[in-house]
Amino acid sequence: MSRVFVSQVPARWDRQEGCWREKFDLSPAEEHGELIALLPYGNVADDADTVKRQIADGLSSFDASKDSVLLLGDPVLIACIGAFMGEQGEDFVALKYDRRSDRYVRRRIAV
């Protein structure tokens, strides 16, 4: 089965409930595979080495022939994932939300 690696699920801290609340319904992306969050809720670490390690660990099983990425969250994190994917030397698929059809569409990214 294919997988969708989500860079970071946008969420906000609900002070009343004391828990994270996701900002968006990502279920439409599930038509492209199982959703796997790369980084947890909250702020991305300021330490670049930590972020690189988290990305490398999270994408270690990424299969460019069937998996895709959904780039959400911190723009610096998104740039780091793009750089990491480029270093792998393979084209990959990113999902883009299309408001008109209310679904995610596949976009091949050439490296």
C-alpha cells in the first residue's frame, strides 16, 4: 500500500482541553495512501541537525515509486524536506490540495 508522508500536521494547542487540535481535515489525502506524520505537533526544533535527523529517520522507508509527500506546516521544514528529497536523486510526488475538487492531486517533482 502506498503512504503519504505528512511533513507536519498543522495543529493548535487547546488550553481549555489541554490537548492539540488539528486545524485541517486531511482525510481527503488518504485516497493516496496511509498518512504518516514526520514531525510531531508544535514548534520545529531550532537545531538544524535535529531537524535533518528527524526528516532522514522519517523518510528512511520512503519509496518514490509509490509513496508521496504532503508538505504542510513550518516553511523552513518544508524547504528542508525538499532539499532532502533532492539529495536522494529521485523524482518524487507531492500532493497539492485542489479547492475546486476538494481533493489532493499528485504533482511529480523532478530533481
